[in-house]
Amino acid sequence: MSDSPRVIAVANQKGGVGKTTTSVNLAASLATAEQKTLLVDVDPQANASSGVGVRPRTVERGLYDVLTGTATLDETVIHTEIELLDLVPATQDLVGVDFELVDAPDRAQRLERALAPALDEYRYCILDCPPSLGLLTLNALVAAQQVLVPLQCEYYALEGLTQLLSLIHI
């Protein structure tokens, strides 16, 4: 593609603010607008996966396998019912990534490296993050060029935004 792909993380350490809804709707809208899009479910809850019609318990390989090096990103991509929308699904195994990669020197760059060869195929890559500032979110932030932060208009949400912005600026 002539234009470089855009990798966008949808992140907030607070749950229930609309990260997954934003991720799924943005990815589906981009695909419907004839932009080849990859949705990467970075959340062990796997709601983005089920949101595009993929039941997590039916998935053989997902993002966990990519991050731990037992599969390539291409081996995990699932074509959804939306013509130009592909998915890298999550499974509950993602919960263990923090422990699996605790001593890996490249633990924060795993997703970025895995995405690099596949991005030539896509115009957009949307990363749906878990409600935390752990290793999964850190991987998404390292891989992304842009971050969308859905939040509620309340005091604690603004405190959380400050923490997220501090992490991004490190």
C-alpha cells in the first residue's frame, strides 16, 4: 500500500468505559468504508473477538501464541463476516503473558515485532486493550502510533488518564 498503515490502540486502565465497543465499531466502520482492517484483541476477556462473531473457546491459536512465540501473526488471523475485517483473537491464556514473559528482554516489543510483517496487508490495525496498565497494554502502546482513550467524565477517570499519559510519555 502506498499509505503506511495506522496502528491505533484503544486503551484505558479503567474498565467499563467503552474500549471494546469503540474498537469493534471503529474496526467494523473502517472495513465497511472499504479500508482493509485488522482488529487485534489484546484483552484476555476476548470481548472484541466475540463482538465480531468469533467465540473465543473455538479458537485454536490467538494472540497469546503470537506473544509467546509459538505462532506467527499470520497463523492466527481469522477472517470475519465483514468483508475487509480480519481478527487476531484473544483467549483466556493471555492472562499468563505477564508471567511467561517476565524475564524476556524484549517483552514490551513482542506485539510490535509480530505486527510488522503483516501490516503491509492492512490500512488500519486497531488494538483493543485490557483494563490495566500491564504488559499487554504496554505492548499495544509500543506497537501503536496513536492512542484513543475512551473515558467517563468523572474525577477518577481523569486521574487514570494522567497515569496512562505518564506511561505513554516514558
